[in-house]
Amino acid sequence: MYRFPACRLLLLAACVAVVDPAQAQVKLGTINLQRALLDTAELKKAQADLEAKYKPRQDQIEKIQKELQGIQQQLQSLQGKLTPQAEQEMTLQGQRRQRELQRLSEDLQADVDRERTDVLGRSGKRMQEVVNKLAEEKGLDIVIDVTNIVFSKPALEISKDATAAYDKAHPVK
């Protein structure tokens, strides 16, 4: 049996309580807000720009990973043939490269996450404005994100309309 989270149950109860049977019927719309936003030309371009911007750093990380594999293979293939000092030097070199790889990976991930969060935050605010305007144009009283809905009629879905309106309001340069 599915249980509604308390906040959703309260929201549903509030919606039902507000609607007086004598009044006009409430018009609903649904949206997959995440998909509508990710399908915008602006976010597709931003993703491509991020990938291009950070590709050199990703390439550097891959190069170090290959170097580490080479050091590990050398250590295995030359095991017992190296002097203890040479083996220790090779091990230390591998440890230094491993630390460098870790730092570069963490820095890259932090930079990408920060930039992605900025882009999504800015675009999310714009999408909210677009959805508000779209709801107004369509005469909708409530727009609900489909990620929490068990069932809705496809006719209520406005995700594609929202993406198209967003692209029109915020064209990619």
C-alpha cells in the first residue's frame, strides 16, 4: 500500500478544502520540471560548454591514470629484479602521482559541480517564471511536478510547452 508523505497529504487536503463545489472547477497542469529544464537549448549548450571547458583537465587526469598503471605494471613485472632502493623510489613516484591524481580529480569535480549548480540555479529561476506565465496563459490554477504523481492524464502535461516557451524567452546565442 502506498502512503502519501504528510506534507503531500496536507497539500491535497488544502486543495480539496479550498474548492467549494459551488465554485468553478480547479484547472490542473502537470510538468516534469527536471526534464523540461534539461531539454532546453540553453542547458544543452551549457552542458556542451562545460564538457569543452574541462576537457583538458579531464585529459590530464586520464594521462596520470595511464602513468600510474604503467608504474604498477613495472613494479609487478620487475618485482625481485630491482634493488630495494629502486623499488622504493618507484613506489614513492606512484604514491606522488596518486596524490596528484586525487587532488586534480577532486578539484575538477568541485569546479564542475559549482558551475553546474550556478547554471541550474539561474535556469531554474527562469523556468519558474516561464511556468508561471504558461500557467497564466493556459488558465491553470495549479501546476504539479509529475515526479511525485502516481497518475495523471497526458493532456495535463505541459513540460514540452514549458521547454518551448523557455527556449523562446531565453534563446541561446
